[in-house]
Amino acid sequence: MELVFASHNSNKLLEVQLMLPQNLIIKGLDHIGCRDEIPETDNTLQGNALQKARFVKEKYGYNCFSDDTGLEIDALDGRPGVFSARYAGEQKNSQDNMIKVLKELEGISNRRARFRTVIALVLDNEEMLFEGIAEGEIISQKRGNEGFGYDPIFVPVGYSQTFAEMPLSVKNQISHRYKAFKMLSEYLMSLNYF
């Protein structure tokens, strides 16, 4: 079985390939020649994920899955949330995003946060949603060089390392993305394609 993952991010593609069944062929947007800037104009993670997967299915004809992830911080009323990738501006710069979050949390003791990932699957004429959540907290300084996005400032519950300090093999067992992709994987396996 072949599916397109609606992402240009090679780090995410690698992470996802490790989480899904080995005999599932995953292609990124670059593999299908998609250079479009796919719109993400919905105000929910679910809506954005569906928007991207539908776009690929409608324009390129591939069965597709897409994810949208948001970092939700209690003290910031759930921000950056759906705007996580472009929180500090449309340039989508991870460093700028982290700097903005840390600045907004200065002097605040409640640093509880969660990563939430929603995956939309458009498979033939079916649409499905899968959601994973990782609870944790935001630390005051960046630590670690692995991962991407807000990983250097997020420590998951029960751990002392940030996602950016963990080996991918550890992060992939506890992350929001892993939880959502595990549900996707179980659903795909249930279809008896493999």
C-alpha cells in the first residue's frame, strides 16, 4: 500500500516512517512533485489536517494523510495552538517561535502545556481523524539538538529531558505524534491491506 504524507519536512517524514508498518510505502510531497504551499486556513487542528489531505487527494489523486500539531500552553490560554508553526510570524521560524513563547512565559510559574497532533486520513472515499496528546511543561531555556519545532523547550510528564534531548527511539514511544500515528497504523492494519 502507498500513501502520501502531506509534508515537505524530511525530519517529520523520517519520524513517521519509523512509526508506521514497514511494508507501507510513504511518499512526501516532494516525491509526487507537489511544490504548492497547501493552505492551512482553518482555526482548528482537525480542519487544517483535513484541508491538506483533501488538497492532495483532489489535486494529485493520491490517498493521503496529513497532520497538524499545536503546542497548547495553559498560562497562554491555549496559545500558540493552531498557530504554533507561525506563532512569531509567517516565516515559520522555530527559533523565533520559541523565543516568543519563552518571553510570554517570563515570571509565570504555571508552565503546563501539551502537544496535540491530529491526523486526517483521506483513503479512497473515506475520511478519518486520529488524535494524540503529550502532556508536559515548558522550561525556561532551550536544551537539546534533536527533534524540531518546540522540542527544545518541552519536557514531557515523567521525564527530565526535553524532546530535543531524547533519542528519536525514546521520543517515538511517548510523543503526541506517536500516539496519533499508532492509532492510524492500527486502523490501516485493520483494513487487511498488509
